Amino acid sequence: MDLQETCVESAVVYDGCLLHVNRDTVRLPDGSLSVRECIKHPGAVAVLALQDNGNLIMERQYRYGPQREFFEIPAGKIDHGEEILVTGQRELLEETGFVASVWIHLTTTYPCIGYSDERIEYFLARGLTKQQRNLDDGEFLEVFELSLEEAIEWVRCGRINDSKTIIGLFWLEKYLKDWRV
Amino acid sequence: MDLQETCVESAVVYDGCLLHVNRDTVRLPDGSLSVRECIKHPGAVAVLALQDNGNLIMERQYRYGPQREFFEIPAGKIDHGEEILVTGQRELLEETGFVASVWIHLTTTYPCIGYSDERIEYFLARGLTKQQRNLDDGEFLEVFELSLEEAIEWVRCGRINDSKTIIGLFWLEKYLKDWRV
């Protein structure tokens, strides 16, 4: 069965600092018309920064949408025209002060397919050395270290419940042995 | 360090059929003011419907935001005032035609903390029997069965890349043995 929905008319209904919302009229598979609203997003990169001692570089950050703090892996939006590897390197340095000598692309996921075109590119970063972090204006976060085992336990008990972080941690636990790095 | 951001002023900047967007002025931890834009979302429920033969009930659905098809577990939004168990039962029946005699809550995740307050509640559904599905207007999707082993392989190779589905599958693979159901 062909499930595709084709755009008949597209309108930008909100064009903000962070969020850009489209309201499109679409033709459905049965020929009828409907409305689809969605966020246009440039995509993001998330980084599993794993030290030689087995600890991951983690962040504690307040998130205004859900109105609470989260424990997260470093991540950030892709700047216009930026290579995803460069985004990963830039965000890791800006947010945590770490640089990595080895970067391995793990996977691509879609966090919010119901109303956003965002994709998240995951990297494993190894060979970490500490430099100076340089947060964006208006960005406040605390950096800490956590073993993969402890992080997985935090997922199980619900202390880590950010989706991008859960996927990254499960992926690392499941497939790390395959890479021999 | 206190990382909380407090709302100074809140405005609804887009109030659509599906999407509701707020643009708030907030006070940051250093006392300065900034703007936060976020989606107000009622939350969703996702269902891992596992048959006695080991097959999961899966869906193939076109998603207009990312402009492509995805393989997904059944899921849907919480209606106003609805219990999450009722949402899970309703969505599973509407989308796939299955009812389940055993429902186990697995976990709660936040799919999109950068710009949405959405949370996803996960249930495992067992004791499945087939009835008649009843899709919402404008909803088109195909139902199929897939073994957990095959689904995990589809995640590894990128054929399944919807975040809510990845988390559900990894969770089931990792913890199913703990429940003895």
C-alpha cells in the first residue's frame, strides 16, 4: 500500500529564534486533503564521549520545556552547512571542554517523527583530552563523569530518561565490543 | 549549582490543530533574561504488543515531518484527562485491532527535551487477541508482525530508526526475562 502524503500547499506559521513551524495542506493516500503541522529542524549530533577509564562524559542540564533537570550526553544542533563530525567536535568542546582523537559514527535516529523532521547523528568519541569549555550565551550545564554500567542502571530506574541519552547508552553497551577501540 | 530557569512572561505564539507553541521570557541561573520556545504536548503512550509466538505487532507509517516511511510500535497521544493505560488500550485497538489481557508499565521517557514537554509512557501488552481496528480520520498505516530478534537487527542496520521504537525494542530485549510473563 502506498502511504505517501504529498504537499499541496505550505505555509510558515511560526518563525521564531529556535522553532520554525510549518502548516501544510497535504493529499492523503485516499485522495482526500488534510492538514499537517510540523517543526523544521536542522538536525542534531549527540556524542558518547568515553574515557580510557570507562567513564562517560555526562551533563546535568535544566530543560525549560519539560520544566526539570536531565542527565544527558553532550549534544547540539547542526549549524547551517556544517559537517556532522564538525558539529560533534564543536559541541563536545563547547559544552564539556573535551577534544577527542577518534570519532566513530554509530547511527542516525528520528526522535520525534509525529511533529518534527529532526534527526540525531550519534558519534562515539575516544582518545579524550581536557581543554577549556566555552558555553553559548544562555547555556548553563554541569559536566560530570559516570561509568557505562552506572548509566545503564540510571536508565533502568528512570533517573536517566532523556530519549537520545537512553539510545546512546544502550547502543554503546550493546555494540561497543564490536569496534575494538 | 542551581540550573533552574523561571518563567517571567508566557505567550502562546501558535495554537494549531496538533501543535501548540509557547514563547516564554525566562530568568536564567545568572539572573539574566532569555527566550525559550517550546511545544506544549499532552504526552503519548507506546505499546510493545508481544504475541505468544514471540512476534511483535508493528506498523509501517508515512510521517509527513521527516517526509518518509517508518517502522514503528503502536503509539498515540493521551486524550485530555485520559488514564495512560486507557490510552495504550485505545491506541492498540484503533491502530492494529488487537486487545491485550495483560498490561505492564515499563518506563517513561522524554523524546525531545530541547523543545517539547512531551513524555512517552511505555507498556508491554501480552495475551493478545485480534478484533477489528478503527483508524482515526486521516490516519493510514499498515500492520505487520516481526520477531524481537529481527526487529533488533533492523535497529542495528538502521532500517528501524524511530527513537520511541528503538527504546521500546532495546528495553524489551534487555529486561523481558525479568518479568516472567
